[in-house]
Amino acid sequence: MDQIISHDAELDCVGLFCPMPIAKTKEEIENLEAGQVLKVEADDPAAEEDISRWAKRAGHEVLKKDKSGNIITFWIKKKK
């Protein structure tokens, strides 16, 4: 059974292409408190690697990454 992860904010980047998914994710996560979770959905193939790398570099934790068809969903926990 899939793990359900609750999130504090949600960002829809479907239809946006590099560099917009990362730019919008960075902007949105700055609005969260440390420890809160942002759910991001994107369909840009580059977003799968780009968002994962950005989160790691910024010190945030990707709790889960799921791909369904061409939609990639990330659950990113903001660093403390």
C-alpha cells in the first residue's frame, strides 16, 4: 500500500517548462515554516532530476517522489 504523506501547501507546475518548475517551487517553499511539506506536481521531464537536485542542494528533504504517466509528484520537507 502506498504511503500517504500529508502536505501543508500544494503547487501545480503542470504545463510549465524549465526553469519555471524550480523557480516556482523555490518561491513557494520560502512561504512555508521549517518542517512543513510542499507537494509539487510537474510534467516537464527535466523537472524530475532538476527538483530533486535543487532540494538536496538547498538542504530540503524529498520525502517521496511518484511518477504517474507523465506527471511527477514530489513531497518536499522544508529544512529547519
